[in-house]
Amino acid sequence: MEGTRAQRIMVYGVTGSGKTSLARQIGESTGLPWHSVDDEIGWLPGWTLRPPEEQRQRAEELCAGETWVLDTAYGAWLDVPLARVDLIVALDYPRWFSLQRLIRRTVSRAVTQQEMCNGNTETWRQVLSRESIIIWHFRSWARKRDRIRSWAADPQSVVQRATAGGSLPHREPPDVVHLRSARQTRQWLRTLAPVRG
């Protein structure tokens, strides 16, 4: 696995796979600006989701830039970054790995009240509710894994998804780095160097 000259990068993986941490590390290694989708597009204070049309507008504005690293994309506007992305970094870790990481992180945040995004914090009520991020992991895991493997097997399917969503398709399919373990991810990160535009 080699480094990258890509200037528009999206990290994608199941809940708990470490997407935000990886996006931050990619930004630090390459000098590209990285963005937390939960902070900048998804959530308002009080755990209120931005309206879908506002999310899409903010995603379009961000992705219109020439350089960016996103730590994920929501399904409702996934076509927006797919239309312009140069590189998808796909985290396809074993389920047990992502789940145990998610549980540890969620419990720690509930105990420490560490701020997550826009002043929001994890509460025990949320952890134990039907809207729990842990339950979301189970609901979304298979769909996200299948999407990752489809992209890795046929990057042209990324362009097809962008077209179907109404966004202009990418001129060429993006590269897809398919990472199946944390060790592979660490090795790939070590290959990165500053990107010169």
C-alpha cells in the first residue's frame, strides 16, 4: 500500500471503526484540512439533527473545495462527496474489533462527560435507549460493510452512486484503499507525506 497524492479524501467505515481519528491523522500527515461531519454538518447542540436539506447544502459547500478530508458521509447525501472524492479510505475491520472499541469509547464518554460535538455529551440514558449508538452499530454494520466491499471490488460503482444521487459524477473512479485491520491502517498511514497542490 502506497501513499497518496489525493486532495479530496473520504474515510468510510462502520460505527466504531475509528473514522474520525483516522481522518485527523490523515490531515496531520498530508496537510489537508480535515472535517468532522458530526460537528460541521450533522448535529446541533442538544443532539438535534440539522434538517436534511441544510445538511446537503453544507455538504455541497464543503465538498466544492479543492482540498478536504471527511471522516464519513451520511447516507442521505453520500452522493455529494462521491461525486468529487479522489480517494476513499475504507475501514473493513472485523465486527468484534469495531464493536468492542465502540463500547469502550461510549462508556468512557458517558463517565467523563467528554464533549463530542457542538457541546453534546454522551449520557447513560442515550447509551441505554433505542437510539443508542451501539444499537446503530448493529443496524448499519452489514449495509456499510457491503458498500465498502462493493466499492473495493468495483470503484466504478462509486461513480454510479454519485450519478444516481443527482450529483455530477467523478470523471474517473476514485481510488479505494481497503483496510482490513488496524495494523494495515497504521502501515498505510506511515506512507503518507504532505500533499502539494
